Amino acid sequence: MGGIAEGLERALLTRPVPTGDAAVRFLFRVEQGSTKRVAALLGVSQRTVQRWVTARAGMRRRPSAVHSGLIDMAVRARWQPRVRARLRARAEADGFVLHTRARFGFAAPAGSSDDPRTRLITQHLSGEVARELFAARDADAGEQQQMVILARALGHAYFRDGGRHAHGLGIAFTDVEFADFSIG
């Protein structure tokens, strides 16, 4: 996951995602306590899952690094689904605030400073941008495609002042250090 996708993910969560033993317990709660269903969900044997949760002394095992990654992905996909849906709907209706530090450059008329430079920008973007960004994320678009969407939106809202100035200005948005999203 890149910086933009991670920022979107953080914006949709109201509580931290469980990790370690709490993640396994969460999966059990979601799958109604069935080791068989948790094993099928993760693509491991039922006996492996039983070893992770046994209460018998000396028999309990920790998930390997590969299994921990699978557990983390499964938990993230199932964590707070109604909260995430509600926040997404609010962002698509009202927009969101993007707070980012990235390298911005632009193609401008001669005599202006168009060299890319790092800027810290906080800007409200419309619900249309949110819909486009979520659609790209849902379609597994890469970080580059998401950067193009944000560059176009920031170019319009920040650099062109909502379409009132610099009509022919083309924006380059690269080297994203971080991208945080606030959903009202």
C-alpha cells in the first residue's frame, strides 16, 4: 500500500486495528468461534489455527510472519465495516480535507518559477474527488493513478483557486511524503 492508500485507510478507521492475539480473537468472533472457518478464511489447516488458540501449556504456537500477514489482511478487511461505509458516504457527499507534504511542480508561462518544490498543503476537496479516489482504490488502481486524481483536484482547488486563476496551469504531484485525509 502506498502513502495515499494508507492515508485513506487511516481516515476510515475510528479505532486501531487489532494486532497479534487480539487479531486472532477478532477473527474468531467474526467467524462465530469456528476454527474451521477461520482456517478456510486464511488458507491454512484447521490444526494450525487450533495451535494458535489452544489453552494447553506448551502446545500454544505463535503465527509465523507469513501467517501474521494473512491475519492482518483478513482483520483489516473486516474491521468496522459500518463505520467505514458511513465515513465513505460522508466523504463522497461533503468532501474531505487533504493534508499532504509532496513535491509540486507546474507548467506555467515563461518568467515564472515552475521548478518542482516540496510544499505542505492542507486543502478541502469536493465529494466528487472522494468518489473518484475511492473508485480508483476499489478498482485496485496503483499509487500513480491516485496521484493523478489528487494532482488534478489540487491543481483546480489550490493552484487555480477553484478555477478563477491560472487556467492553463498543469500540475505535477510527485514524491508524496505523507497524505492524511480528514472526513468531517
